[in-house]
Amino acid sequence: MTRIDTVHRAIRHIYEAALAPGQWSGAVTAVAQAIGGHKAILSAQGSGTPGLAVMSGGELPPPWIQREVEHGLIRWTHACPIGKPLREHALMADPAFRQSALYTDIIGPAGGFHGIAAPLLRLPDHQVVFAAGRESCAVDFSPKDVNAARRIVPHLAAAVQVQSRLDLADRRARDAYEVIARLDFGVILLDARMRPIFANPRAERLARDGDGLILTRHHVSAVSAGDARALQDAIAAAVGVNGRGAGVDGVAAVPLAPMRRAVTRRPPLAPLVVRILPVDASDVPDGISTATRVILFLMEPDRPPGIDPVLLATTFRFTRREAALAILLARGMDLAEAATELGIAKGTARSYLKQVLAKTYTHRQAEMVSVVLRVGMEVSR
């Protein structure tokens, strides 16, 4: 196998490892082989990184050695440019390197000496460094070895960042669904074909009671034929909103049927109020499946969701009016209904909404509602 073949193989392994973290050891091994290293490590310190991978046999050293390697390599390569592999003598003269803690504590006892290293990521909360080494009895890395490393390291850095983003997305998704699962009102996410993607326990319980709402793997409907038609028509209209554009209040500029439907239940229970919120891919709150096109909020009029206005005001520095508006919107009202409830003009409510969006660092009403629910919701245990 030629040098260029080993480089290409290493790059392929790197991107496979970004999608399957369990393959990082094999990827680091492939990189070491491509540049002629006897051993190699991927040292990650902080959050959102793939961890420490050791070349030899893919086995991790004891934790205390991991910590020494992580801190030693990061200190050693602190002045090295991101993504640029350098031999150890370019970073530190050989006599000084022999006296360094990294050499005396880790590299020397392992029989190594010659090294090549490259920082891959350097952020306040996490850093990643790649390093490969040769035993002290071997010759130093050649210019061709360094050139091979220069071809590979940009891909290694890109793969580390890809995995970091994927890990962050996974954590956000887990957090978002956990919050939705604990809400004390029903939430159902639907895709463009009006099929449920996710339903929280409250929504499932309302459907399981067999009193008004029907929820299956393929659709959301109602027991009453009239309610079912009205609900399906409203959901279809919400799906059709995507791509038409929306105003600051999240309501499409094109006149539509009201995005609220009632689902009759047996007396003395009041009908469920189903709020239908259309969303597109750019409007989906962080951590929620981007296939979501409609969010249904299932409200029980005699059981409104509890949101702590004091906590909201403290967290976001809302005024009393801003907190009240945010809570009403989070409970499923549209801007006009919230304005009527507060006894203010819609233009005034719109001004409050702009302040709420700014203070929550959001740009759309759906995104703001997600934030408000995460922070202020009194969740069930």
C-alpha cells in the first residue's frame, strides 16, 4: 500500500469515527500508520470532545496517566497553530524536552522520544490535541511524514468538530424531550404527512382515556366525527402554512382558519382545546426533530399549565406585562387573544413581544415559547 493510500484510508476512518465514536481508536491507529508513528493519542480535555484514544491496541491507560497526558500535551502545544502538525524539536529543544514532565513522567518510561503533534481544537471549555510518537531508538519523523500529517490533520480537526456538534445536538434533543415529557399539558409533534413524531405522557393519557382524543402511530383525530374533520382540516392548513412566511407573532400573513379546535369530552368535563402551531425547519426549537411541521398543544380549560411568573421575571428581567404576555403565549393563545386577555391593544402586545424575544435571545414566537416553557414551567414529578 502506497503512502497516499494509507493517507486516504486514514481520512476515511476519521470521518467514520466522527459518526461512530467507538471507532476512534481504529481511526487514530490508521493516522499513525499513515505518518509512520509507533503510537498515537487523541487527547481531549473538556466538554463536547471524543475523549482520549490511545494507539497501542486501542487500550486506554490508567486514569492518572490520561490526566497527565491531557494536561502535558495541551501545555506542550499551547503555542502551536491550530491544525498545523509540528515535530517536537520545533516546539521545544531536545535538551529541554528531555527535562519536561511530559517526557520524564510519560514518554520516556514508555520508551518514546520523537514526536509530532497538532492542536485540533482550542476553545475556553475544551481543547483537543493529536500526537504521534516514535521510540527513542528510531529515526525522527521525516519531511514526508510531516507532509502526510499535514494532509490528514485538517480532516481530523473537522471530524472532531463534527462529532462535538453531533454530541451537543444529542444532548439538546435529550434535554428538550425530557422537558416536554414532564409538562402538565399535552404536546404532540407532527410531521409534514400529519403523522405523530412524539407525544408526551399527558397527551398519551388524554388519548388513553378514550374521551374525545384519538392518537395512533399514524394520525391524531377525535371520537366525534365533526371534531375529527375540523381537527384534521386545521392540521392540514397548518402544514400548508410552511413556506408562506409568518409575521413576528408567528401567524402566517395569508388569512387562515383559526388555529384552534375544540375536542368534545363526556360531561362534566369541558372540551379539550387544541392549539395548532405551524412550524418549518428553521422555526423548530433547539433539540426537537427538524421533521416537525406542526405542534399541537392540548389544553384542559379547568387545568391550565402552571408557569412561574416570578422565575421568568428574575431569569429574563421581564417587566410584569412582558412576563404575563409570555405566559399567555406559552399557554397557547395567539397574540390577539393575549392582548384581549391583558386588556391592551394588539400593537402594544406586539411591542411587548419584541422585548420578550430580545430578552430571551430568540427570533420566533415558537422558539420563545420553548424557552419560556423550559425555564418557567411547573413540571410534574
